[in-house]
Amino acid sequence: MTDREPFRTRIKVRHYELDTLGHLNHAVYHSYGEVARLELFERSGALQGLGNVAAVLLETHVVFRRELRAGDEVDVTCDVKFGSGKTFKMDSEIIKPDGTLAAEITCTLGLMDLEIRKLVADPRGRFEAAGTDLKVLSTAE
């Protein structure tokens, strides 16, 4: 267990992201997760040095806890969990500034070889070999 905080980025809820009930449309939660994932990959250096390999989202699941409305600001966290095999997990939370948990997102990702269109083995090792800062990607590192 670690006492380090996961990566986080702040996002403001925009009026055009609302549904007919006046709260954040369900699909936008996935978009917020993607924003945080890409910013995490950029900050850690994961977008450079992988050559012809890129991260690919294989599965995503959102649990909605509290509604978000226009003008709300939220922090979206990201924390990678490596295991064995070709995939890895990423957990995110969407949190209001007062600490209220608005949503939880869990994702399964892999690293795809863009020539043969297959997942590569050992994504953690590939990130490490590419010079990615694993301590930015994961609080478990």
C-alpha cells in the first residue's frame, strides 16, 4: 500500500455536455476518463518512445455516484495497476472539490503493435524500456 496520490486533472462541466435532465450525460463520463488517461500518458512520457506500439482501450465501466451539473468542477484521477499478461488496469475517480465521489471508472487497456494489430506482452516492461515514469503512471510503483 502506498500513501502517494494518483495523477489527477481538473475538468469543468460545460452546458453542452448535459442531458435533458440537466445533469452530465452518461457518455461524457467516459470522455472525462479519456481526457485524464491521455494527460497521464503525456505527463509520464508514455506517449514517446514506444515506437510502433500504442495504448488501446479494451473495456471501460462507469459507476455513477452523484450527479454533475453545468459549472461544476471535478478532479479526475488515474492510477495504473499492472499484473501479468498483455493487459493492465486503470482506475479513475471523478471527485467534486468538496471530496464527493461523483463516479468511478475502471478500464482494461493493452499496448497494441500497430503493424500486426496484436497486443504485445508485458506492457509494464514496454513502458519501462521506453523511459516512461512508472511512478507517475502508478501509485504501486
